[in-house]
Amino acid sequence: MKTEEKIEELRQKLHEMILLDKDNMDHIKVLEMSQQIDKYIVRYMEKSEEMKKAEPTNDINML
């Protein structure tokens, strides 16, 4: 399974968990949490792409 597929599967599970608990939260909070999860996933995917494109280096100053 590719990383993107795993991430999508986790995203769906997180959304399902939020929906299962939605009776204990107001509707706006449920939407905010879902949007927050999507933002984190997009940010992670962007960082992942940047890391793939980065040139490998042995420069200790990069740490």
C-alpha cells in the first residue's frame, strides 16, 4: 500500500471517529475538526514532496 493510500485511509478513519462522537459536540466543532485534519494532511503531503525533491547533502550545518 502506498503512503498516499495509507494517509487517505487514516483520514477517513479520523473523520469517522469524529462523526461517531458528534453527538457530544456541536456541529461547528465537528466541521472544524474535520477541516483541521485535512489541513494537516495537505501540509504533510506538501512537506513530503519537498523532502523528496531536496538534494541529499552531507553538510553538517544543515542540521
